Amino acid sequence: MSRSQANSHVHQDSSVVERRLRPVYDWLDIGNNKKALQECEKVLKKTPNLQCAKALKALTLHRLGKETECNTILDLLTEEIPSDDATLQAMALCYREMQQLEKICKLYEIVVKHHPNNEELHTHLFMSYVRIYAFKAQQQTAMALYKSKPKNPYYCWAIMSVILQATRGEGTRDPQKRELLLSLAERMFNKLLNDNKVDAEQEVQLYIIILNLLEKYEDILNVLNGPLATKLQCTNIPQTKLEYLRKLNRWSEVNLICKGILSYSIDRWDIWKEYINSVFELMSTNTETSGDDVDNPDDTPEKAHEFICSIIENGAGNEHQLRGPFLARFQLCSKLHEKNMNSTEILGDVTELFIEYFRKFGHKQCCVSDLRGYLKLLNLEKQLELASRLVRDVGITCTSVPKTEDQMQRHICALQLSRLCENHRNLSSEHLKALVTALSLHYQHGYQTYGQDLLSTDLGPSDPYALLAAHLLYDLAYIDNDSNCILVALMLLECLLKNSPSNFHAKLLAVRMYHDLGGGTCAHEMYNSLDIKHLQLDSLGYIHCARLSTTGLFTLCTNLFDTTLKFFSSNYKDSSDHLTFSYKFGSFMKIDEFMDFRERLNNSLHYITVAVDRIVLSLVECMSLETLYSLNISPKDDDIRWEMLIDNHDLSVYTTWDPERVYGPPEDWSETKALFQQDLRFLKLRSFILYAIAHAIEIVKSLDGTREQHIKDLKKLLVEWGSLYNQSINDKFVPIKQGLLPLPLPSRLHGALEVPYFIVFNSFFELFLSLISDDNKLIEKCTNSVIDEITKLTEVLKENTLKKSNDFFDKRKSMEVVVNCVEIITISAVICALSNELIKPLQVKKGKKKVSDPKGKELLQKISEKLKTELNAFCDILQDWTDNVPAENIDMKFKYLSLNLNENIADKILHSYTISNKEIQLILKTKIRLLT
């Protein structure tokens, strides 16, 4: 085909082409790919050389799953060297959806060679390199673009590309190279300065980035104090100076700038902390200043207190007092305690500071979170004394109710602070139950008096009473080891949600509590009502994904995992757009942030766990070898960077008032760090299952020439797996403590180590390998080992389910073991089917077959029959276990809570177990058919 023919569509009237292609775009936009393909075919019949139609056809074929045809069209189009934007954009979109970003670069490289002066094509080539982090290629493309079209933005693109080579490319491995590259970036920018070409704020910001990386903080201050600062129209220069003055230890200037900002913006909490920190830094340098003028820095706690008091006095006449200066006194007190200095002489009794703050701001919901971090300034005795004084100060007794909404909020605040002060830890079970009843009555009174005319999206003003009661019931459940208290808490939360359907605090608690009892369907319904989207699928998804996997609700798991993985997949594609837009608009300061964000999500422990769980679930549900071969078994292309995995869980989303919160957020607790390590170990062990099966599939598919390497890989993998399994046993991991709502349930590692995961799978893979050796004695030995391990697995299941489930706590733990046993036996059935495939006669030459080993076939048949027997035994055991219903025994004290619910919470949870049993039984029966 000649070039003139290939590009004949260029000479056509563009409006005609656009009109013909419009139906294709419309069908693609609404997701009807079949119709889009039909329209593409119609257009190509009339204009067979229309490149844009071909590109759209390739995109449509990809979305229909016809990858081979799609790639063929794209390869032919690339050879034609298209140049119109619509065709190139369609091809680029297709490559992006196929996650072949390198091919976009190659496409534009070819096109740019034929159109070297086209600015737009050069720009697209640069952006294609941005998406794959090809920093060196970015630099070269940007410089070529700048030489062709000498515009500042292109030159700045080149400078930013050099910076990224230093900070994220080769400079990360070689400090000398990093220094060299950063010096190059500085010289390149100095050329702009010398030529007097700097004329935009973004360019000055780029210069500050370079100087900051070179740790030339004095030079940055010179920029901020010089003529270039006039270009920083959207930058708060005094506040920007603080960061660099702090790095230079110029505390006097830090102090004065903070005082200047606070004189007109008294509620800037970040500046208050900076100011107080500078006071103590100045004090440690023993620099003395005279006078109390605002132009003199404050270098003693006394002067700082005077300044705070002056700010408070100046704002005393305002109708709405701001919290900043009042909290600054607590920060000052905290710093004095850190330095082992007496705070009483300056600030007086610390308890009185709490009382004063409570009286001024106790009617605001933020009062508790404001004071929480400073309660550690008091010892336990003083904390308990404070709690009693606050409750008395509100003026509500056990026989009275709040007279105003403000008084109710102050009462709620006092009760929450009382819990933070460990007041509830000293109460007996009977006392706690009485308190639950009182809080429930306060909630109902508050709802009837102040919560009637609210919008459905509003949170009820008395809702915190019910939430606090739910927390107390959760405490009682673990104090008395009685799951019925959680049933009552769920009844209370369901009642609250009828009145305040948008209260996400109640929904989060309900999801957590339903999972405590194993009510997977109830938890899923509540999780869906939270309408969790986007980033929350990573930061909050753990509250449901991790536990739903242990409930046996395979259908719900499939949908949930697919939704979660779709977010992570689309985020990785879409986040590259954030980078390209940052270059287009010159937001160089955001580029590092976006790259960190992208990597943080890509290295999320939750992401990898869900990806692995989804593949394991596919193996559990697998009904044929054809389905097995079509699965993408290895997670993330065998490239899990274990040392890079991070925990993005947001545990602080739970609004709790446990005393432990005084000393830091849940993310910093030792239990959270221990849980991360346990989950990481569980994920490593679990991923071995997938890698082993992936190797086994390759062995079955491979010819004699490549099979040997796959066999070696599988043997090596089994050794590594066994080593990690034994190490996990010897490490004796301890489950994290329960009874604190922000902490998730114990790691699934413990449930996995309770059942013989590795032992059973290892025996099956040993048998698989022995079948290749044709050693009948070895095959027989491995067969006996497999039969023994399957028998033991059934015994583990029977022993676990025969334990009497006194309550839902026991039932939930048993269900986790059940699901683990089902996973083992169903995946074992898949390995057995693979083994059968391995010994099938191979067609060597036309009309000839390689004879299979009759002994191996006979022994595999024996294992298949054994597996069928045990699968049937599993079905019988599970049916008996499901019929064993925990006794519901709600304490009579809770019968008077007057919770008007149409449904029984215990019945809902039992229904969830029934659905789980049906799904598990169905899976077990499909595996029997697979072995037939």
C-alpha cells in the first residue's frame, strides 16, 4: 500500500469523517462494544483506508476480548505511520487499556521521525515517556522540543526530567551521580536567569525545588526576599520562609514571623505549634532579648504565655471565640513537661486549664478531640478526678435530662472524656449494663426532643449517646466473653440508623461487629450502605475484604474483590494523567506528590492481598481445566516487591474514646505493627499456592525441552515454601489483643496455621513430580502420603465443627477453619486434575501415541476416589455444623431498652451462615464433578 493511499483520508472533508465516526464514539461511550464494532465495519466498507476507523475497531476488539485481532490491526496501523490526532489518540487509548505503555512511546517515536517539526506530536511523545518514568528520554525529548520551539515550559520540562533522574532514577543508587544531576539542573535554570527569561510563578517554584534538593536554604531565602518573589502571586511567602528558616536554625526569625501571622490569624494551629517550638529552641540557645515588643522574639515560656494571653484578651470581645490560643496553652504545658519543667508557676493547675476549656468549648463536638492528646499531662488519679468534675459541671444527674441541645452536647463531651480518662475501666459488669440503659434512654430523649426535623443526611445530635452505649456493650462482650452483648449493640445501632440513616460512625461499627459474629451478609449489606468509593477502597476496604474471605460467601467475595481490583487497576492508569497535567500546567511541586501517591497505592498490602485472594477464589471455584488454563495465576506478574509493601489502612476512622487513644492514633500502636507483619507473612505463604500451581500448569503444557526447567523451579519453590512455613510455626505469632474497636480482628495467619495448608499441598505436588519420574515405588509412596493427609484434613474439620458453638464468637472462629479446609481440598482437587492431565498419552507423531504409565493412572484414580469420598464427608459434616445454632440469651437488663426493630439480629446472622453453607456445598459438589 502506498503512502498516498494510506493517508488518503486526510484529504477528505473532516466534517464528513467526523459525522461517519460519531456513532462509533457514541456506542463506545455507553459501553456497547458490539454495536461500535458494527459501525466500524460500516465505515470501513465505505472508506477502507480510514485510519481512525481502524484504530477505533482495534479499541473495540480489545474491549470485546479479541486481543490477537486487536494487535494485528495496531501493528499494521503503526507501519502506516498515522499522523492525525484522532487516530493516534485512539491507538494510545487502546495501548493504555492493554497496559502496554511502552508501545505508545514507540508509536510516537516513529511518527515524530517523519514529522520532526510537529510541536503537538513532540509533546505527546514527551507525555508518553512521563507515563513510564523514562526520565532520560523525557529530558532529550523536551530539549529537542525546546530547540524546535524555544518556549520556557519545554525548557522547564527538561530541567524537571533531570531532577527526577537524580531523585528517582539513577541518582538514587549513586549519591555522586545525584549531586552531578542536581548541579546540572541548577546550571540549566541559571541560564534562564542570566537570559532574564524567568516570567512565571511555576518557574520560580522549580528553582526552589532545585535549591531545596541541594540544601541551599540561604539561596532559597534570597529568592523569597528578592525580585523573583514578586512572581510568587499564589504563594504565602512568610509561611514558605518558615520551613527554610527552621532548617537553618534561625529561630528568632521563625518566632517573629509566627507572631506576625498569629497577630491577625489567631486560629492557625500549625503556626501556634511552630511558634511554641521556636520559643524552646531559643531558650536552649540561651539567647537573651529585652523588652516585650512584637519585634523582639519570645525566648522563654513566660514570654510565650504573655503573648498567648494577649491574643486571648484581644479576642475576648468577639461573639465566637476561637480555640487556637486556648489550645496553645496546652501545647506550651506539654512542651514544659517534655523538658521536665514546672508548668504550675506559669500556667497554674493543669486540671483547671481543662475545666476552663471545657466550659468555653464543651458544646462543640471537636472539644474531645482537642483535649484528647493532652490528657497525658495528668496522671491517672487526676484524670479520674477531672472526669468526675466535668460530669458534675454539666449539671445532669441520673434522674435528669438535658434542658437544651447545648447542655446535651456538653454532657456527651463529658462522658466521652470520662471514658478517655479510664473511668469505664473501673466499673463492674452490672454497673456498665446500667450505664448502657441510661445512655440508651438519653439517646431516645435526645432524638425525640432535638432530632425530629433533621434531613436524612444529617447526623442526629443525640447519636453519640447510642454510639457510646455500643462501645460499652462491646467492652462487656469481651469482659464476659458473651457475644450476646454485641447482638444488643447491633440492635441499638440498627435503631440509630433508622433515625439517622447517614450516620457513617454507626455503619462502621456495625460492619465491625457483624464480622465479630461471622455475619458476612449483614456486614456486606452495611458496607454497601457506606458507599465506599475511590481511595476509600484502599484505606477502608480492609474492614470488610479481609473478613468476608473467611465467611464462605464466595459470590459476594467475587463481586467485592473485582470492584476493589478495578479501582487499583484504573488508578494506576489514571494517575499517569495527573503527572501529564502537572507538566502541562507547570505544577512541578505536585509531581513528586503524585508519583508518591501512585506508588503508595501500587504497593498497598491491601491491594496485593485482594489480588491474591481473588486468584485463590478462582481456583476454589474452578470447574474445568479449560477454566484453569485461562486464569492469570501469578499475582502481578510474579513481581511483588515485599520490602516495599505498606499498610494504608485508616484505623482512625473509628471514632472511639478508649484510653489508648490518648497516647496516639491506632496506626502507631504496637498491635497494628504486629498485625501488619502477620498479614505480610500470611500473604507470602498464600502466594506460594499460586506460584506452585502456575509452575505445575507450565509443566503440563511444556514440551520435553523446556519441562526440565519448570520442574526445577517447582522443586525450588516447594523448598522455599516449606522453609517459610516452618519458620512461621517456630515464630509462634501471637494474635493481637481484642476488645478495642479500631483494631481489626486477628490476622488470618493464625487460622491458616491451624490447618495443614502446606502439608497437604506439598504431598500433592510431590506426587505430581513423582508422576514425571516414572518411578512406581516413589509414586506409590507419594500416593499413600496424599491419602493420609486428606484423611487428616477431614479429621481437622470434624474436630473443629464438633466443638459446641456456645455463641457466635465460637461459630465465627469455626467458620474460618471450615473455609480454610474447603480451600485446601478444592485446590487439591484441581492439582489432582492437573496430575491426570500430566499422565495422559501425548501425540508424538501422526498416528502414534506416547503410552501413559498404567500404574500412575491407577494410583491417581485411587486418589480421585478418596477425594470424592472426603468431599462428600465435608458436605455431611458442614450440614450438621450449620444446624448447630448458638443459644441466644439476651440479658434481662437489656430487654428494657425499648428498641423497636422488625427483625431479629441473631436470625439475620444465622441466615448468613446458612447461605455460606449452601455456597460451600455447591463448590464441593462441583469439585466432585471435576474429578469424575
